[in-house]
Amino acid sequence: PVVLGIESSCDETGAGLVRDGRLLGHAVASSMDEHARFGGVVPEIAARAHVHALRPVVRRALGEAGLRMADIGAVAVTTGPGLSGALQVGLAGAKGLAYALGVPLYGVHHLAGHVAADTLAHGPLPNPCVVLIVSGGHTSLLLVRDLARDRIVHLGDTLDDAAGECFDKVARVFGLPYPGGPAIDRAARVGDPRAVPFPRPLTGPRDDPYGFSFSGLKTAAARWAERHQGRALPVADGAAALQEAVADVLTRKAVAACTAHGVGTLVVVGGVAANSRVRALAEERCAAAGIALRVPPLKLCTDNGAMIAAIGDLLVRAGAEPAPLDVSIDPSAPLEYAALHPVARA
Ligand code: ATP
Ligand code: MG
Ligand code: FE
């Protein structure tokens, strides 16, 4: 069937249409600009923006695919993790559509969606593979044996900030625009990555090999900026050095996870997978270690509806139980499940 995916966990409203692993069309609307002057996502503004954007975004995705409402055979929607109000809007819309069309509804995990996004560009995931999820809210290493059948082993997480959060917060300190990740990436282009010796947290011999910590890096960047009181801050150098530290730690640990588990494929997903240095260093290190690297195209790295349709399509094809129409959101859903309703968890 054609699976419609709906994403509304944060500030992007997304709709995507996928059939048998193929992306047929998708559309995204973002309320990013409305949050910019607050320096971060305002939950109430995000929720309201989803109300306005949901129907147009679904219509645009259908238009791009050359399909009509009646062609939709299943609806998948992000039920968590994310902002409660924002999730509620997408779920209400998805329930209404599934009920009206008489098609099954699937409540899915946002991060499983980020992982599934890669299948739209590069085909089915090899089982097993190691997945590095790096986004605004998460930094996790997973050993994925079968994504749609919930065979996911959690190897490690960040103890504090996520990598994207670190970029966003340091960008503010450096006086760069919101959102910070892309701004750091742009500024770093003309900077010297060796200009500042930023630390490489949790890379010591006695540290958790798959644990991450980015709040110390954020503090180190703030201290470095403070030391320039009264003088112009060499932002390009700071950005390049910070990006180098983050990319170094992320790719080092991800490749180590592959090697330790005898896994031949690394998949890097989430908003920070859009970072140019993370992509380049992952390529370099995977090539050196004989590991195949998969990173989704830029447009599928940040939040979108295609990735939700992609995990929905995988669940449908794996024979997963649909969600009941009274399924609720799960704002802090654990990462171990791709489908987020009690039936699939049992
Ligand atoms: P989560 O998926 O954990 O719920 P999220 O959905 O907010 O969080 P994504 O949309 O996946 O996160 O990614 C957004 C994050 O990616 C932001 O922190 C943003 O700064 C970061 N990001 C986007 N592009 C880049 C880039 N080129 N370099 C570094 N970071 C980037
Ligand atoms: Mg976003
Ligand atoms: Fe996300």
C-alpha cells in the first residue's frame, strides 16, 4: 500500500508518501523563523503552526506524488518522542485521516524514522548495522539487528547535551544566527580546526567507549569566547575547532562500535548528519577501517514526513500490528521500539 507519514514532533510539519521502500513525494513546512527571536523552539508556537501547516503539507505531498487521498493505504504518525502539544496535532490529524479512509494507523518512533530515512536513498538496511543518531535532542549509538521488528540494541547515549544542542548553544555564544548547527558549519568553512585545542570528552581508556558528553565542550567554547573580551572573536576558528572536536568524537566512537561488533556498515542519521565535517570524517574513517558508510541526503537528515512514511512502510511490510484509534502520544518514548503502541511492544 501507499503509506502516508506525518511528522510533527518539533518545529517541522512533514508529510511523505512511500510505497515498497520508494519515496513518491513529500513536503515540509517549518515554523523555525517564528522561534528565531526566542533562540529556541517555543512549544505553543510550534503546536499552533502544525495546526495551520498539516493539511497543506499533506496536499503538497500528494500533489508531488501525483496521488489522491483515496490512494492512501495506511497512515504512520510520530507519536514520540517530542513536544506534547506538537505531537498531539499530528496524531489527531493522522487519526482523522485513517478513520475517514478506513485504513490502518501506525504510531511510530521519531528516531526510528530518522534511521528509516536512509532506506529511501540507499535501499534496505543490512542486518546488522551500527547506527549513529545525532540530532537536536539525541546522540545515540545503536546496534540494529532488525529495525521494523524492534531488534535494536542500545550501545550508548549522551550523558548530558546532544551534539546538535551543543552546536546550537555554542552558536548563540559566538553570536551566530539560529539554528546554530548550520551556522557553525558555514562559519567553519574559513576557519582553522587546529586553532583551539578543545577537549575530546569521554575518549579516555577508562571511559565508556560508546558514551558521549557535550556539555563540557559547550563550557570550553564559552570560556574561550570570554577570553576575547573586548577583542574581536575569531568565530570561524572557534566554529571549525568545535566542529572538529564533535566530529572527531562521534566518528571515532561509531567506527569503534562497528569494529568491536564485527559490523560492516555504519549509518549516520539525524540533523547533525547534515554537518559537512561529520560527513567527511565519517567517510575517511570508515574507508580506513573497511566499513561501508551510509548517510541520507541532506534533505532527509533533518525532520521530515518521508522518514515517518519510510518506517511506516517497513512496519507494514514486516506485518506489524496497527495501532488502535485511541493510541496516545508518548513524549519521552524509549528508543528500543520502532512502533510505539502497546500491541507492538507486547
Ligand atoms: P530529535 O530528532 O532528537 O527529536 P530534532 O528533531 O530537533 O531532535 P533534527 O531535526 O533531527 O533534530 O536536527 C536538528 C539539529 O541538527 C539541530 O540541533 C541543528 O542545529 C542540527 N543541524 C542541522 N544541520 C546541521 C549542520 N549542517 N551542522 C551541524 N548541525 C546541524
Ligand atoms: Mg527542527
Ligand atoms: Fe528529529
